[in-house]
Amino acid sequence: MTEVAEAAGTRRRTGRERTRLTAWLQEYGVYAGVVVLLLFNTVFTEHFLSAENFRTQAVQVAPILIVALGMALAIGSEGIDLSVGSVMALSTSLVALYLGYGPWVALLVAVVGGAAVGLVNGSLIAHIGVQPIVATLALMVGGRGLALVLLPQLEDVRDPGMRALGSGDLLGVPYPALVAVVLVLLVGFTVRRTTFGRQLLAIGDSRPAARLAGLPVRRVLICVYVCSGVLAAVAGFLATARLQASDPTSLGTLMELSAITAVVVGGTPLSGGRVRVGGTVAGAVLIQLLTATLIKHDLPPSWTQLAQAVVIVVAVYAARERGKR
Amino acid sequence: MPATGALDVPEVPDTAQALSVHGLTKRFPGVLALDAVDFGVQAGEVHALIGENGAGKSTLIKVLTGVYQPDEGEVRHQGTPVAFGTPLAAQRAGISTIYQEVNLVPLMSVARNLHLGREPLGRFGLIDFSRMHREAAETLRAYGVHADVRGPLGELGVGAQQMVALARAVSFEARVVIMDEPTSSLEPREVETLFGVIRRLRDEGVAVVYVSHRLDELYAVCDTVTVLRDGRRVHTGPLAELERLRLVALMLGREMGEVRAEGTTKFGGEHEAASQEPVLRAEGLSVPHQLHGVSFSVRPGEVVGLGGLLGSGRTETVKAVAGALQASAGRVTVAGVPLRGGSPAAAIRAGVSLLPEDRKAEGIVPGLSVRENIALAMLPRLSRAGLVSEARIDALVGTFMERLRIKASSPRQKAGELSGGNQQKVLLARWLATEPKVLLLDEPTRGIDVGAKAEVQRLVDELAANGLGVVLISSDLEELIEGSDRVVVLRDGAVVGELAGDEVTEGALMEAIAAAAVQGPGDPAGREEAPRD
């Protein structure tokens, strides 16, 4: 009997040490990864430390990051939003159709479209009780279909204001990156300081407890998916401005997977109850840097996918250990 | 608590036993779930396995079915020691389990469910559907199920689905069938059919282990009974020879002599608030299969206990009052105002707060801090324009952490890391912060240490003295009797009696719980049937 107890004790001790390592990995691993990639590129990649390169990277990462913010909210509520890529496509179609009224009107229409998709997602999940993965999968398929009905083929952006948005900057910071920074701060503030943010985390952590505590579970869930839809629409708008074309066939394809990767790698657990905004930013940057590094060293794109897979497995492994504790 | 070892009955020789355990011990971190338990069921016997919460029934069943491995002791199958590593191994050995929830595939046809995994094959190794349907219809007729075997299982009633599960288990040549509360969602007619099937199984030499909290059912269908309490076996013997009252006494851990003697003891009775209007009134609350027209009321300053065994509808009653369970009929009024909305949020606004039984799953939000847990139900009231006011939360949390003496390294410690007693205090703080008129306490002291228990009990007294209406559920009979001014007794989801003032004694309470349900549900039969010695 004592032997059994001792054996259990030893096992628990080594287990605890391992848990501490994986907990650290989960907490700071993503930042460490970013630092490692930055150092690697500084040494081994030509022209990496140039303002031009940083601007390119920033412009490219902005849409992924913005979509990942909404995804982080959905995952924090113990859900997921697969429709984000299609919302980007819907957004680009709406932008093409309404750009005649100027970029701001086009943005507004796109955002309303994204919010509408989020409202449908949220209502299916909160009122009808459809699982988030199923509800948003339906909208993922339907959203792109609608985008293609609205705009059957690629259309170039000719509006000068829109072109300026995609290529211009403010004090050297490209507009898309600027928008991303503002949205990061806004979402961070929402999670930390608002009633909505607290309620979202409580619902994600323990839905039954949140319900018994009288929290407006349905309203909060609908809000989460509306936020995610709006953020994806903004990302679609920015991507349209950068590409200077509306292409609902390809814009945002597989974006949901990139966003989920950024969130998970950033340390937000898939089991909900926690939203790491800083981690999500680092996660998006990590994926961007990884892709850029491999491309700059002339490795085929398939390598990027393999590298991403490795990063996801490591992140999920760390998360699993945490969950067990 | 008095020793009850004297009630032990000599063991049955184990050569005749289809399935048995010997000196079985099972530990979980911090808990001794089973302590050297002996248990055996013979072929051709229906053996009742009973006990209150935490007695160890489910652990024992899980060891018997290979879900858990024993820490000490052994499992014997037909007298031979065995080690079922997995539920599948137990199933292959001829041990089938029927759970409360049917675990079949609702979208597949009835016949396919019945034959799943051993479909009759025809030419080319394809499923011979016509033979399968014919056989399925024949099999099910014997179980009183007359349904289209081609239709999806999900379209059948729960009772019929359970029959399919049972038929499936038996057709797998089960020699031992374990039924875990099989009747909890059945209609009375379906229960009769089930009993018919159980008796037939017994006559065919199948060993049946029957777990239920409904005493009437046990007496109707079981031959032998084993009572577990706190992880120990306290009694095994023929059921017919065992008086109901004694069975209840065994489950609750009371001696008969003690019960009868205490029948004359007086407890603090009349309350000065007795003349006031009720602050909570529940009328005819019904929830399908769970509650049948439950009515009771609570006056300000009064502690009303809900008595009854596990599964009697105590938890369902408070959940229905608090809007956490959708009532199909009945109404609740708080301080004379009808409660509308049927959601926990509406109940909380009206001044009704529920401390749930399952602290870990329904109470604490483990990943949030102590302060966020305390403030959770109050967030909208502690915010301005959707922004949380940290200063107001700090003030509130400081007050309650001091008042309830919550021990945490800091208010920012995660609530999931606290001890059970401190978690319970955090929840009490959450509810007291909402300034309720009525507090529903479902097992407020279960699983917390003695010190915290006394503190919680003192707090409840103090709250009642300040005019709060309290509904108390406790499996601890002593706590229920000493804590309550009045006890409403429930059985099978209906009120069967009410004890007030000096009637609130262990003896009277147990008589009321044990009395046979001769009349239909909802009929307060127990009131007249609760004689005192």
C-alpha cells in the first residue's frame, strides 16, 4: 500500500515538473517562437531588417490578425466560427458593388453584411442550440455562395481612395496595420474591462454556472458571433484594398484555419473561458513570419503547410497538458 | 453515528454467485469510495443495490462493468477471479448494463440497433434485411414493444427505447444484467412491462442487479437487497423480511432504537414569523417525469427543509423554483408577485437565488478569479455603460470575503484552486451580494470540511434571523432537522407530508419517507401515514 502511494507520489512529482514546462510553453512559447524567428531571419535572411520588408509583413498579417481576434472571442466562449473566410468574400463582393458611393459607404455595407452573418450564426447557436461548428459551417458554405451570386467574377478596384487605403501609410505605418492595431486595443479592452467580456469568459468556462448565475447567455453568444462577423468583414475590406481587386472566389479561403491556428498557437484554450489577445497577435505574427521565412529561402509552399502543422501540434500538446492539470 | 456492523448478515457461499466482489476497495484522490466491500448476485436472483449519495453504488457498478479497476480485492465471475480491463471485456463475459440514458443510435432503425455488430448476413456477406426485420419484430414482441422495426429508434418513446436496449443486452446472451435506475423516465405502464421482463429474466436464470431509489419498485421486483453507506456494505439480506422503515434507517445510517426513542424529542419549534405572509409560494409545480404538482411556501425568516431520499425530487423542486428547470405547470410567487420568465435571470431579479447541488459543474466558474466569481451575478449592477467598475467590485468583494471569512491567497486567485468549503463560501457571497429575498440551498455543506460546515450553518441561521426565507436540502438528516423550522417531505416527485414544530424529528421524518405510496402522485398521503411512537 505504501509502495503504491510512493510510486504515485513520484509520478506526480515528475508530472508536475513536466506540467510546469508545458505551462510555460503555453504561456510564453508563442512569444519565444516569434523572437527565435526574428533572430533567425536577422542573421540568415537578406534584406530582412529593412523598413520595406517590415511594411510588407505588417500589411500581409493585418487581415489574418483581425479575423483571429474575432475567432479568439468565439473560441473563448467555447465556440468556433468557421464562416470568417466566407464573410471576407461576402465583404469583398459588397465592397465591389457599393464602391461607387465611396470607400466609407462600401465599408459600412460590408460591415452590416458581416454583422448579419454573425447574427444568423449567433441565433442558430444561442436560440436553436445548433453546435457552433455546424452552424458556422453552414454559413461558411452559404456565405461564399451569396458572395458569388452578388459578384460572379473578379472585379478590379478603380476607386482612388480605396487604392490609397491599400498602399498608403501614416507616419510610415501602413493603413491596414494601423487598423489592426486599433482593433487589437479595442478587443483587448472589451475582454478585460467590459461586462460583456467578463460574461463571455464565464460562459466559456462553465455555461451551466453562468446560466444559473443569471447571465444573459444567449445575448452574449449572439454578440460574440456578430463581433466575429464584423471583424471578418473589416479584414475583407482591407484585403480588397491591398489586392486592388474583388475576388470572391478566392479571397479568404482557408482563412478560418489560419485564424484558428493563430488563436490556438497564441495560447487561448479551445475549451473556452480564456481569451489571450496578446497571444493571438503573436500567434498571427508567428505564422506570418514562418511563411515569409520559408518563402524567402525558396522552399515550396507545401513546406509552409508542414511547418504550420508542426506548430499547431506543439501548441495543442501544450494545451492538452494544461487541461489535464 | 452508531455502529451498524451488527446488522450484517452472513455471506452467501460464492460458488452459486454469477458475479461477485470480495474485499473490494477503490480510492480516489482524497476519497475512499469503496472500503472492503463484499457483494454478489446469484443466477436467478434480482438483487437491489441501494444507498444514498456517496454510498459507493456507482463506483461498485463501474468496477463490475470494467470501467474502473479495483485497488484491492477481486471480482469473480461464476466463481473464477477475473479482471475486466475494459467495459467491452465485461460485456464479452456476459455482463450487460442498462443505463438511465439509452446509449443506442437514434437515427438507425430499431432492428439495426437491436442487431448492431452481429447483423444476420445473407449472400455476398451483405446484411439480410428481411431476416433481420423479422427476427427483430419477434424479439421485441416478447418485450411488449409493438413498433415498426424499420423506423428509426429515435421515434420510439423512451420506455420502448429502453426495452430495445434491454432486449439487445439479453440477446447478447447476458448472464448478468445491471440496471442503473432504469425506470427514471418511464411511464407507470412501461414500468410494469419492464418488471415483467425482469421477472422473466430471473426465471431464465439471469442474475439481475437493480439500482433504484424508489422503494416501491424495489419491493415489487427484488428478492435480495444490499445497502451501501459511505463506501461500506452495511446490510445484505432478503428484501421481503426487511421493514421499510428499517431499510431507510440503514440507508441514512440511523439505528431503529434511536429513531423510535428520538420520536419524542422536541426541537425548537414555533417561529415568530409564522404569522407573516409567505415570501415564496410554489403551487402545483410539475416537470414531466420528475415533479408532480409540488406545492409549498416559505415565510420570511423561516427555514423550510425539503426531506426525502435521493431522486425524490428535492433538487428538481428548487431548480424549478429558480427557473433552472422548465416547469410544465404550476406557478411561483415571490412576496406576492408572480414570477415570470422561467429563467434563472428572472428568478434572481425577483429575489430568488439558488445555491446548486453540483458546486463544481453548476456553481463555481473555476477559471475565473474569486472576485469575478463573487461579482458574477451582479456584473450589470456593478457596471456603468457596459464598463465594469473595478472599484465597486473591490468594495463588494472585500466586504464579503471578510464577512464570510473566505480564505484565498488573494481575491485574484482562481476559484477552482480553493478548497470545497471556500468555494461554497464564494458562491454564498455571490448570492448574498444579489440581496435575495429567498435563498435556495441545495446540499450547502456537502463535501466541505467540518469547520466550514459549522460556519455555513451559522450563516444560514443568521440570514434567517434577519428575515430571509430559506429552503434547505440536505442528505444529512441531523442538519436538516436541526436547521429547519418545517420540513416538507417529497417522494417520487410529489409532496407526501409536512412536519412542523415538534413534529420535526428523525423518527417522524423517516416514517414519512418510508411510507408506502398507496395513493397516486401528488396526493398528500404521507401526512396521515406518518404516525409517531
